Amino acid sequence: MSAVADESTFAPHEFGLLVETAIHAGQRREPSIAKTDSAGVHGPYVKAAVALRDHFGNDKRRFENAMSRFVALMHLFTHNRLEHWVRASAKNATAQDIHPAVIHAAAQMKLNKSGKFPERKFLSLVAELASEQYQGLADWDPSTE
């Protein structure tokens, strides 16, 4: 992976904040956001999209990129492909923590033509990043589970 980020990538810490913003917005119980999807529902992805759109303002390209990455990441999450890289939060009984290597990979890996992360490449990159850049988080090592 190139160390030089192009305009379609995010710094890992920035993308982490975007994911947190989107997840928190999507989990709101009250339909506090006036926008609805085409079926007239206040679904979690609609709430996440509105929060990210508000964050980016007029920068439609960055919004679309962030939202595409978020949806691709949630696809892996909801299909249990990240099971070794997600754990119950120590701070909140109803929340889960995502390993920072997952966020790092999602911030910088290219999406495929169908708008998803190539699963094997993604998980391989997560493992590589975890061992090289997040060594202090050895208790996340999936080989120990």
C-alpha cells in the first residue's frame, strides 16, 4: 500500500471519527433527523448519511467517498467478516469496539467495482496493519482466539 494517500482516501484517525459519527447517528432512537429514505423511514443508514453529509457540507465528493467506505465496512461487519477484530466495549455494555487496524484499512483501501472492500485483501491488510502498526494491542490478535 502506498504511503501517499490520494484524494479518495482518508487519514485513519479522520475516518475513525467519521465512522463514529455515522454509527452514533444511525443508532439514534428518535427520528430526530427530518430527512427520510425513499420509503419514508428513518433507517440507520439514512441517519448516518445525513450526519456525514452535514459533516462535509458542500464537499459532495468527500461525502460520497466517506459514505461508500462506511457502507462497505458495515457490509463486512453485518456479515460477521470482522468477528476477530470486533469485541464488546469495556466502556459501554451495548457497544462494540472495532480494532483500529480495521478503521485504518477501511480508510485507505480501494473499493472494488461493486463498491465493496475485496474481503480477503481487506482482512489480510487488517492483520498486517495490526501486527506492524498496532503492536500494543496484542490482545486483539485473532490467532489467540
